[in-house]
Amino acid sequence: MPAEIRVFRCLDDNIGALIHDPETGACAAIDAPEEKPIVAALAEAGWRLSDILVTHRHADHVQGIEALKARFGCRVVAPAKAAGEVPGMDETVRDGDTVRVGGLSAVVWDTPGHCRDHIAYWFAADGAVFAGDTLFTLGCGRVSESSYGEMWTSLSRLAALPDAARVYSGHDYTIANARFALAVDPDNAAVKARAAEAERAKAEGRFLIPSTIGTEKATNPFLRAGEPAVARSAGQEGRDPAAVFQALREWKNRF
Ligand SMILES: [Zn+2]
């Protein structure tokens, strides 16, 4: 049976996510931004938390762990590079490791860039990747601790997933990201349509998570750094995509 996934808001703009195995009843939270909405989402679905899979050590992704662990006795899996920096950590994982949630399984990918310890969880059989603060709908995370080149490599790895792969991000910055995408790629009809879709979703109290890799490759300026029109827009005509990516990310920081 396929995994069941729920997403919901936490804090101001974090996105909480639960993945549930209907066969075994196992259920993992991806990160733990805030206890209350996670407990509420579990209660609404009738699921019990067995695991927390941490994408990176930033406070807004781990601050709910201790309360959830006290309540559910769940296992906490976190990046080996964040050892000692994630509360309640039980197991550490690194690139290529497999994490099981009941009968579901995810491969761990190192995705440094937003921070040095960042990892993503790719549930291949379910076609879902939990990308944390690496890849957002129409955007990507800020780069700190790691180089722009490392972030570009991480994004390129995610972009190589199948087009149908669903992308679950750690934040909803879609409206701001859409404005930037339009500034970078003003003649791209797919970006215009996606920006309009984001505005509509917001008006209806929804958000565009998950996205898919195919949609992001067509609309996300950071995944389109190899497109001549995007390079031109970033003032990097003829440069390699990694350099275009850096110029775009620095532009977005000032945008
Ligand atoms: Zn973060």
C-alpha cells in the first residue's frame, strides 16, 4: 500500500509533514518545527508518531522534538554532521543510508548548501522527496556555511529525480518566490501561470506544497540557471550554471 502524506502549517511559515505506512501504522514527522500542530495533525488522521526524520539542525526544524519524544517515545533520526546539535537524537544517518519507517523506506541524500549538515529523504517507492530548506516551491534556501557550488550540486541532484517526484519543502515562501521568479523569467508562460496559481491558492488558504520536480524545472529560477534567458537576466550570459545560480541567489537575497 502506498504511503499517506499530510502537510500543514507550523510556526509562521514552516511546513510540517507526516508520512504514514498504512500496513504497519508507523508514522514519521519530517522535522519538528512545533509540537501542537503536529499533535493536532496526528489526531486528525488517527496516526501515532513512531519516528522523526530531521533534515537539518536549525531551531525552527528541531524545537518540537523533545516534547514529541516525551509524548510518543518516537525515534529521532538526524544527520551525522549535526551529531550533538539535535535534541533527542537516537540515530545518525549519512549520504546513501536507508531509513525505514515501518515498511516504507527512504534513501538519505547529503544536500549541503543551506547549511553544512542538510540532508534530504527520498522515498523512491512513493515518489516523494522531503527536501527541507534546500528546494522550495519556486525557490531555494539561503546559502550559509557551505559554498554556492555545493548548494548548486545539491539542487542539481534533486532536479535529476523523475519529473513526477513530489517535493515536500520545509517552508512556504511561495508568494515571495513567485515575485522573484517573475522578475528573473518574465517571458516564461509557465512561471506566470504558476504565480497566478500561487496567488489563488493563498486566497483560498492553501499552499503549493507538494510541488513536483517537473514543475520546479519549468518554473523555479534556481533550477533554471542553465537556461540562456535566465543567465541573461542575472547578468551572467555565457557563464556556467553554477555561476548563474550564485548570481541569482545573491540577487534574491537583496530582492
Ligand atoms: Zn533552515
